[in-house]
Amino acid sequence: MKISIYKRKLADGRESIFIEYYKGSVVSKDGKRKHLRDYENLQLYLHKNPKTQVEKNENKETLKLAENILAIRQTEYIQGKFDIKNTTKAKRTFLNFFSEMVDDREINFSHDNYGNWKSTYVHLKKIVPTNLTFDEIDENFVKKVKDYFDKQAITKSNLPLSQNSKHSYFNKFKACLKKAFDDGFLSINYSTKVKSFEQAESQREYLTFDELQSLAKSECKYPVLKKAFLFSCLSGLRWSDINTLKWCEVRDEGDVSKVNFRQEKTDGVEYLYISKQARELLGEKQEQQERVFKGLKYGMTYNTEIIRWCNRAAVSKHITFHSARHTNAVLLLENGADIYTVSKRLGHRELRTTQIYAKIVDSKAREAAEIIPELKIEM
């Protein structure tokens, strides 16, 4: 395509300036050649025969502005604003491209990040044809994927996706579209065309001290799971960090014990002091490179056992392994730890993340519930 300035004479003697987009020509069935042109009216005008210096200066400034607009349009053309695609890249299949992004997360990002990308990929394979290429993607396709996450997608437990899962999975899909645009596989950034799902404030399920005590006394089918879960309640470590914890990261320094480890999620190095009871849960030290919780696995078997374990302990809440981390935060705050210390122990990058737990243990709000004098009610 050739993009240039085009001038058209007006009845009042001025010239109107346009941007001309010349798209080549075609030959009709009767052998006549037709040139394909589009025009953009810039609403800029020139004096046809400038007579004064003022008119000459006005023409000069108007032409300079038109040339600047022309340069912008030519740049937009190069960037693909006119659906000009790299035909080789456009024939790349979307799912193959997304799969490579998932693999990259497994190598270079945290376990949690990789897990979310992998789950998104599993869902996308249900809605996106395996042979769909980038040149077949349009806004309707993006809306179709969003509609799938909103109304059709279900969890492994055959339940609809939570609002936050919709938000997370669809944003991973949009991130892939943006990467494809940046890398030249798409000529239009479709990630900006469809609005994301709103993110809901997640409910953090946790155990009270009495419930945790009940769990500690109850039988769990897998001893390593019980030990790891209770250790998370006492230390606040995530499952991913507990799962990879090695004995070389457990430091006994006199009467004090701590774990020095690199967080899977944030990749930050942490130095976490642990209580004597938490250290006792770990048992005697083994070979330096051995996992502390040998045999611990992530999967439906262990997740189901947590539910059964809670049933034996008469705990009716929906508890997952991550609830142990929430439990640690709540118990610390309830027993006098300040929010900054709790934030540091949990490895939060922002204090506002920890403030969610402070809402749970808001003693002032609890006192306010009883501040109204008791009514004498007759029914």
C-alpha cells in the first residue's frame, strides 16, 4: 500500500488536503483496470495562490502538519494497523503458541503461576480447535472464549468456575494475545478489544485455634500430609515451599530454629523463624539434599483426604491446604502480632494483602456487635 498526501481543489479557490491510501488495482471481467483508493479528509486547507506573507506562512504550517499526520499513518501501516500480516507467522496455530508460553512458565516462573497457565491451557483445548491459526482470530473468537469461561467451563469437581478463576484464566488468554501481537503473529491487539472479568475479593477460609486443635488430635490417612499441614499452620509456608523444602534449608542455631529458602511464588529469599513445636514436627535432620516432607504429593487423593480429615475432626468448613496459611495469619494477629511482622513472615510484597486478614480479626468490629443494650423482646 502506498500512503501519500492528496490535494483536491474546492469551488472557493482553496485546496483541501487528504491522505490517500492506494491499495493497488484489479482487472474486471471485461478487462478494465480499477484502481483501489481510500481517502482520509484531514480538514486542512491551503490557499491556492497565496498573495500575502501571512497566507504563505499559513500554507507552510498547514503542509507541515499534514506531513506529520502522513508520517504517523505510514508508521501505523508498518505496525500492522491495516491488517497487513506476516503470512508465515499468521499460519502458526494458537494452541501451539500458548503451549510454548505454558512451558516457559514452568521453567522461568513460580509453581503457582505455571499451574494457572497450565489450567488455562486445559480449558482452552476444550473450546479452541487444534488447527486454529492466528489469521483466523478475530474479536468474535475472543468473545467466544470469554463466554466459555463465563458459562461453560467447570472445575475438576464439576462445579462452575469461581469469579476469580474466570478473571485469572481469561487474563492468561489475553496475555497470550498481547504477546502474539507484540511478536508479529497478530496485526491487531485483540487483548484490548474485550473487557476482562471483574475480580472478586476472595474469602479466606481458616481454622480457629479450637478447630486446629481438633484436627491435630484426629486421624489423617497420610501422616506426611498431616505433618505438612500442621507445619503450614504454625509457620505460614505455602504448599509449594513446603513441598520443595530440603533439610539444608532448616537451620538449628542453639535454641532457635529457622528455615532459609527461596519462595517459589515470588522468587525472593526468606529467613523464617519457626516455633519449637513447628521444629519438632519436622523430626530428626536427614541428608542435606533430602526433602523434609518426603512423599508429599499434590493431587485429588490428598485434597480429598483433607476434607475427610476435617469431617473426622467435626470441622464443617471447606478447608484446603492453602487454608493452613490463612490460619497462621489469623492466629498470629489474634495473639498480638502486629500486621507488619505478619506481612513479613508471609512474604507479602504489599501490606494491603495482609490487611485482608486484619479485617477477619477486627476486635473493634467484634466489640461493636455487642455495644447496643440488650432488648426485652416479646414474641
